[in-house]
Amino acid sequence: MAVRVICFSQPGCMGCMEQTPINLEVGKILKLEIEEIDAVKNPQYIQEFHLKVTPTIIVIRDGEVKERFEGVVQREQLESTLKKYL
């Protein structure tokens, strides 16, 4: 029951800059690493996950995408969603 959380971002993205501290706080609370991946430097993920905007957060459990957030996600919503998969 492995959970992987990825936040796709890109340089200069205001929403991404807003999302990063939220991710760090939620990760610390839940003792979970939220991976930050630069979508521009890793274009293979754009097609794989059908990325349209940044930030995009993908929650993967047992190799399957369970949740997807496009745009900034507030701490309370992100934390409550991730708790379902831990």
C-alpha cells in the first residue's frame, strides 16, 4: 500500500511558489514526502500524467493515480485527502 505524492511545478510559476510551503507543512504533519518535480526539465511526465497546468499534484497508491489537483490546493484539503491513502 505504497503512497507516492508528486507536485509538478515550473520555474516562475506563482501558484507553484505558493504551493511549496503548503506541501512542506503537510508533508511534515503526515510524515510523508511530497516530491517536487520540475515539469519543464522532465517533459516525459507532461504526456504520462496529461499535465495542463502547474502546480499539479498527483496522488498515486499501488501504482494507480487516485487523486489529482490542478492549481493551488489549500493545506486543509490536501491534508484530509492524503490521510485517506495513508
